[in-house]
Amino acid sequence: MSNILVTGATGFIGRPLCARLSADGALVRAAVWREGPAGNFQEGTKVVPIDSIGPDTDWTQALAGIDIIIHLAARVHVMDEKAEEPLAAYRRVNVDGTGRLARMAAANGVKRLVFLSSVKAHGVEAAHLDPYGVSKSEAEEILKRIAGETGLEVVILRPPLVYGPGVKANFYRLIGISAQGLPLPFASVNNTRSLVYLGNLIDVVVLCAVHPLAAGRTFLVRDGEDVSTPELIRRIAGALGRPARLFPFPPALLRLAASLIGRTAAADRLLGSLSVDDGKIRKELGWKPPFTMAEGLKETAEWYMRGKTESVGVMKRIFDIGGSFVALLIFGVPMLLVALLVRLTSRGPALHWSDRVGR
């Protein structure tokens, strides 16, 4: 019976992972931030508080007697970034903090560390990565170096977008839009996206924690099928029992609209392609996702419907979307086209652009 330490144990992935490990008979130790919520775990899970993760974190108590670490804790995407130097903030947690944990783990006799990285660290030049992607890529390199120096077994997983009960941010908002049956201008989008359901990701993490052939390997994971953005919206709507209302609109104009409000990254996620090949982990470890995408979306939709609040107005739902990128697509693009038309047919300037905004 293995003693397993899970960092980030109170998170979207961490909590159900701890439940799965306990059900499988592992002795689970959940590392939780000392100043955050303790969380509710299954009986038998030991909670160990830790200070903020960084280059000086003391993991001594958490590591005592541990055989395997599953390292989920990270500084993830921050929508309203407040740090003066975002990359430095990401590096402190994701790079220096991960390196500190790995070195202390090796010194304390830990056999294996499973690191949840990101698809952003896969096959992309560093110049094109955001600070989060850069930090994950650098963390992978540090772990490989420590593994070579100490003999610590390191397994790296690079998941794409993860969805499932408890999901937040953009996917949750997309569910909300789909539940309202609002028209969306994505029928003309022809892209390909890989996703992974939470239950599938947990299954593969557990496998990588114990499979002898996983040591020293880096794996991509996905559900097993890729979808376009309009197809994903149709499937989400179907799982919710709602109609999907999509209308055609030139993707180039959607990108233009997004760039005007500083939402280029959001547009890339909705309009661009990001597909991965998980053939390596299927061949080498014999892994197959236990859930289909249809099953994963059904579970996610049911969770959403159980928890949604009543009497949420349509406009509030729209403008909840992190700066209302979708609202711009629905309402702002036609207004932009009208303004451009006015400008083209007017003798004088129709629009005045100020150098200073927000004042």
C-alpha cells in the first residue's frame, strides 16, 4: 500500500483525485495551503498544511514516509493579473517551488513524482508561450535535471483543457451560455481541439503513479476524439437538453473584434486549433480513457444544472464572461461594422480613438 502526497489537493483536480486514491486503498496525504480552506476529504486522508509554495517551502512534515508525490499545485492563469512581473510570479511557484519539492523529495527517499504540466509546454517555441506556459516548460526541465542527479523517478503529464464537475473559468461560462440558448457566431469556425474529461485525467494520473514503465516519461493525454468549437457547443447544449443556436460569421472578423478589446488569447482558444496525439501513452502503458466525451459532458452538464442559481438574467450571464468577449461577438461586432460603414460613408471622422483609456 503506497503512501501518496497530493499537492493542490483542494483544487478542481486534487479533491476527486484524493477520493479515487483513497478508494483504491492508498494512504493519502493532502497538502493544503495553510491560509486557505482545509477542504473536506474522505475519511483516512491526512491533511498537512503548508506555507505558500516557493523556493523556501518546508516540505519536511508533508514528505515524512511518502513513497509517491502527485504535484498538482501551481500558479495558474490569472485573468486580472496584479503582479508587476507576472513571469517572475509564475516562476517562483511553478519553477522554483517545484524544484524545491523535488529536491526535498529525493533527499527524503521519495521514489516517484508525477508532475501535472500543460499542453502549452509541448512543441511550442518559448517565444510564443505565455508566462504560465514558460513556467511549466522550465519546471519540466528542472525536474528532468533533478531526476538525472538523484534517481528520483519523474513522470510528466501534459493535458489539454480539462473539463468536468467543478470546472471554472471559460468552460463554465460556455456551459452557461449554452444553457441560455443564446445565439453564437461560431458556425463558420473550422478548428480542431483536444480536451480531457476530469475522470479520464484522474485515471491516467493514478496509472502513472504506479506503472513501472512510466518512470522518466512525458505523456500527452486526451479523451480520444477531437472536436471543433461549434461541435463542442452542440454537444454541450445536447447534454443540457438545450438547442444549439449557431450562426455563420467570418472568423477573421471575430479575431479582429477580439484584438480590439485585448482578448486575442480568448479568441485563439475559441477559434484556433490545438490537438494532441496520445498514442504514446496508449501504446507504452496500455491506457484507454474509461469515459467517452459524451459521458464526460453529460456528467458536467448534470453537475452544472444541480448547482445553477435561479433568476439569473440573460444580460448578467453574458457579461459574466471575463470581460464579455462573447458579448462583444454577439453585440459588438455588428456595432463595429456599422461604425466602419459610417466611417466609410462620412466626410469627416466618425470615430475618435483616445490614447488614454479607463479615465
